[in-house]
Amino acid sequence: MHDHSEADDCAADLRAALAEHGITLPSLGVDLPTFAARYPTRPLIALGNCNLLTARALVAALRKGVA
């Protein structure tokens, strides 16, 4: 079984890294149904929906990281 706190920490790390680029995904968090699954699965991080401005900021940040 996976540790819920590990998934929470990962989501917090991702939220902080995105914030460093001025990006906020309000619905970013741990996908709780993952932990209710009958069979052991890896926890999922739910990124949720975002508007075009946020999506473009994400694309720019990812491309900048590769350059």
C-alpha cells in the first residue's frame, strides 16, 4: 500500500515548482479515489483543468526548462 503523505508531499512539491513559474493549478491535489481502490495502485496526482492562459504558461515553462 502506498503512503498518503508521500502523495501529498509530491503534490505540494509540484505546486511549489509551478508557483516558481507563476503557474497555479487550483485543483491540483491527490486523487483520493486512488487510495480507495480494491487493488493496490500507485497514487495519482490530479492536475485538473486550467484555462488557456495557464496552459500557455505551462508550455512556456516546460520549454524554457529544456532549453
